[in-house]
Amino acid sequence: MNKPEILAPAGDLEKLRFALAYGADAVYAGGSAFGLRAYAGNLNEEEMRLGAEYAHQLNRKLYITVNIFAHEEDFRFLKDYLHFLRETGVDGIIVSDPGIMAIARKETPELGIHLSTQANCTNSSSANFWFDQGVRRIVLARELTLEEVTNIRPKVEGELEIFIHGAMCMSYSGRCLLSNYLTGRDANRGECTHPCRWGYALVEEKRPGQYFPLEEDVRGSYIFNSHDLCLLPHLPLLKKINLDSYKIEGRMKSAYYVASTVKVYREAVDVLWEQGEDEFRKRLPLWLAEMDKVSHRDYSTGFLFGKPGAEAHNIETSNYIREYSFVGRVLEEKECQELGKKEYGFWIEQRNNFRAGDELEVLSPEGEPWTFRAEGLWDLEGQAVEVARHPQQKLKITPPVPLEPFSILRKPQK
């Protein structure tokens, strides 16, 4: 079996670098237009050039989302944008709209087309139709079961990709009308406000203003609030299908989320393919524990074993589970050189409050997590700092062993 590509989210240039540092084979990102994550940060033209160059230097790939359901006005700028993507050297575009696809095939045939999950491809006949239209890869609908994906694979010759981790949408393949109806922001044009995560209550027609909780919770009930997807324990089942790419959701998540999630799936796929299922099972508890350290909702298997029921939704709260706080990242060598300080210690960038004396855990691209006590912190002027409270403040820290670039510093939530 060919080892599948690990495809990671890159909501901005920093997340792109972290995803590649922690082992992603490819990353997907949005540009300033035509993508379904308008508030993910995204890449401007210069950042896209830098991102493509950075990925290719590491022999990795960059795919760009062009997956809105386009209105007539959108086509005014589409050709110029596609030509820019071709000149930038991106490795493929993710598309859902047949009109966009037709223009891309005509204007930029060099760009490999990946069919977005928004097109909700659920069967081999549909898949073969899209392959006949020039699609290189199909991101299968999230609503498919393991049995269905297994049956589709031998009936098609093109590349197949599935989501293996991340947030789930309560609407069919993400085609949601709630955001547009409640806020005027169109989820199918990249502006979703996630109303499926809001609290709801029952109101009787003749009792306006009197709200009846659907569950015994004064804040209401979160009836649309689906669990997050995590197929990590079931990779041995997926391996048998011989899929081409495993996709992680999360372009609006933090660099910490991207780093931790990619690291786990990189290690899990490598161990399963190279050392076998027994070794995979032996290490699985540690990987699952790592998955619990990132901000997430309760995990489920989505549609893998059939249509999910009430157990795949959390109707009590939409809050994330946060066991650890991302407090800092170790700066890259170039960033350290720009600071011009050569004394002993390692430069970090603060992300959340912590103080001298805190017990910190280090997550690095290589090796297992380890802990140390932050005995001291110093600012750019060499002054001792008691509390790191300023966002993205550059600080020097003195751990007992060297810190690799891209390492993540985190601490347990109290």
C-alpha cells in the first residue's frame, strides 16, 4: 500500500511553516478571494509566493482553495487570479463550482484540480463523472461510511482524499444556510458565523419571551453542535482502502493545533506503514493523549461506521475542551539573528500569559514532549521579566537542554 499524503491546514504563512515543520506532505490555504474561510487569515499574493517557494524547497506541496459557489460577479476577476496561481507555482486548486472548474481547465490546464468536499461526491459514478471533467483528485463527502469508501475505491482510477480529523459541520457537506439566514453572512462564500454552535431553546407561539430549555441548562441547548472528527484509532482500517490523501481540518485554528495534530498523524502513519499494526496499537494511547492536549470538542468517528446519532453531538455546551494553554513558540534561526542577541538562552514569542517559575511542556517536531521549569525570563533589553503578559512579546528563556526552532511551549490549564 502506498503511504497516503498528510494534508494539513495553513490559515496563514506561520501555520504553513509549522505544518511543514511537523511533517505534513502538503498544505492547503486560501487566498484573498474565492475561498470558504474568509476569516482564516489567508495568504496575500506575496505570502502565497513565499509559501509556495518554502514548500517546494522542502519538496512539499501547496494547494489553494478556490471553492466558493460563485455568483456572476465573481467571474470578473477569476481568470487573472488563476493566472496568478499558475505563475506562483501552486500545486493544485480545490474547486467546487463547475463554472470555476471549466474556466480553470481552459485558462490554466497546468493547475491540478481537486474537487472540494463541498461538491459532496458520494459515489463512484459521480467520481468518474468528475474525473472525466479533468479533476485530478476528489475530496470525498464527509457523509460516507467506511464501507462506502471501500466500495468506491476499486471503481475509480483517480486520486481520492478524505477528512480524518477536525471540526464537523451539521449541514450536508458544509452547505449551510443558517449563517446567511441569521446574520446575512454566506457560509457558501466564506463568511460562516458558525450559528450551529450557538445555544437554542424552545419557544411556544403564544408565550413569546418564555423559553423552554431542551435540556436542563439555563443557557439553552446546543442541538446543532457536532463533535469533532478523530479517525486516529481507525487508521488500520483506512490503510486497507489505499487512499491517496488524509486531510486535517483547521485553517482557523492556532499554529499549536496544527503542529500537534500534524505531528500525531505523521508519526501514526509512518509507524503503521513502516512498523505494522502491533507497534501502532502500542503507541496509540500516547497519540490519543496528545490529541486531548489541543483545544477541541469531544471526539467522534463522524460517519465512518454509519449515520451518527445524538451521541455525536454535545447538546450541553459549545465550549472547547482546553487542557493546555499555548504560551509560546521558539523562534526560527533567522528571527533570532534579526534580534541581534547572542547570549545563552533561546528566544521565544509569547502567545498566552505565563510567568517565571511555571512548569512548561515542550512539543517539538522531533521526539517526545518534555517538561522544564521556566526559572527566568528576560526581555529584549536584558531585563528580568516576572510575567509574560504582552501579546507576541519576544523573550529569552533558559531551558536545561536546547530548544529546536518551531518548538511549542505549553502549560496545563488550572
